Amino acid sequence: MKKLIAILTLALIVCACSKTPTFEEQLEELGYSSEDITLIQSLSEEHQALFSDAYKEDLLSFVKDGLFREEKLEEYLKFDGLFEKGRMMRLVNDGILTMENAGKLSRLYQSDHFAEKNESLYLQYMNEYSDLEEMMEMVNSLRYKELYTDIRPVDMSKGDLILVNKYFSLMENYYPDDLVDVDPSLGKGQLSKKTYDAFLDLHEAAYRQGYNLRVVSAFRSYSYQDGLYNKYLKVDPKEVVDTYSARPGHSEHQTGMAIDVSLPGVSLDDFWKTDAAKWLNENCAHYGFIIRYPAEKIDITGYMEEPWHIRYLGQEVAEDVVRHGMTYDEYYAVFIDQ
Ligand SMILES: [Zn+2]
């Protein structure tokens, strides 16, 4: 009798065991599709087990992604949520994202200096600068390269927002097609029509404050700039001249959208001492201009401070440049040249 009970008990156990659902059935029960199950079963047993207690949509999304590499799964889980998923997986796959630099990388991608096209350069230069924003500014403005190297033609398709600096040059035969004469009562030279109209508004507003702004220098042709630059070369060595005069093709004055302003009887070099210079700095953006070469950005622009040199960009962009505290060199890379 005892033997019979033992056999029956054993039979019951065997029977119960055979009714235990297979892993596949368990997954089905949890809501995974047959496609999901095939994917899960392609993983190592250890990783398969991660799916056994509930429906794990997030975990599954990693496995389904084209970037998925099983050996990186633990790392994906560790950094999940810190970055956009695809970006995080890519950074993990490339061995860039680590516990040590996760915070810094997270700040990099959230910074308002971030320009997608410069991503690989940021990663390349990240450890060369202690300050992340400084590094991004150097990369965006191309200042990680020597000045006047790797020179490219100005992208004329940007219209009023073209960038002319030591890395982008205008053709020798480039002339703005809408130059108008500056009224002799306001100074001398020619400006693009939009720039002149904006200057008239700026002049009127300044005049109301008691500042009679004058156009000291406006449009300058390539050949004029060539003469000017070479004249300076007779006085100063090249590296000094480059801090205050653009090489031909690299002057914003050739665009017809840059103006050197001062007051009657005040030289450009003394303009900074005037209240008008302070007013201009604080207000010119409302009239569509920026101070193009500010004191605190000498390292970026490669020019000494020029409180008299204003560049027309239109009110919206000029105010946005000021709001971001960027030079136009950097602003162009981040917001214009997408
Ligand atoms: Zn100028």
C-alpha cells in the first residue's frame, strides 16, 4: 500500500511538472508577441530571464532597435533616460559614454550651444577644455583651427545673414546689388538698402538721446580693402594688422551691411569713451544691428574690440544673438547654417 501511494505521489508530481508552462508560454502569457519571443529567445539565458516576470516594453525597445548589441545591454539600462535612446545607444556602442563622463555629456547635448553637425568635434575636443561651453564656442566658431586656415567661400544663399570672417571669404568681384548713398549729413559712403534704412531708424533713436551718430566707413570693395590692408602692413607686422584689419575678401564691409560709426569730431579710437558707445551697445539690436567685435570675444573673432563696428542682421536675429550672448560667428553655426 505504501508503495502504491509513493508511486501515485510520484505520478502526481510528474504530472504537475509537465503542466508547468514553458518559458515561451510564460512570455506569451505576459503579452509578448511571437515576434518578440523569437527576439528574446535569441538572447543569452541570463538576458532572457530579464523578461520573465512582466511585460518590459522599455527593455524590449532596446532589443528591437537596429543599434542593439547584446553585450551592451547592461550599459543601456544604466544610462537609460539620461539621453535620447538612439543617441545613448550610439554613445554606448562607440565606447564614449561612461559613468565618469555621463554628466558632462548630458550637459553637452542639452547646451544651447549644441549644433548637431559639430557633434563629433565636440566629442573630440571635450577633454581639451575644462569649460564645456568654451569648448563648444571654439568649435562652433571654428576657432579650434588657426585663423585664416581652411578658408571657404561665403554661403551667399543666407542673404542678409551671410557670415564673413577669417574662415569665410567673399569673391573679389562681389558687390552688393542694392547699394545706396549715405546722406552727406549722416556721414559718407554706401550701404545696402536694408542696412541704410535700419541705420536711419537707429540714427533717429540715438539722436533723440542726444547722440548724432555718423557713418565713418560703410561699404568697402575687395580692392579697397586690399589697399587698406597692405597700407597697414607697411606700419605693423602681419600678426598685428590681422587683429585690426581684415584681409581682402574677409571684411564685413564688403557686404554693405557693416558700418563703422562715431560722433562728429570723435575718432573711432576714442568712440568707446563716449556715452553714445554705451547707448549703441545696449540698443543697436532693437534696430537690427549687433556690435560685431566685443571686448570679451577677442579670442573668438580674432579682432580687437571695435565698439564702433556694427553689423546689420535684422531686428529678430540681432536681438537673438544678444540674448544668446554669442558672437555672430558662433550664432551662425548653431542657428543659421543648419
Ligand atoms: Zn568696421
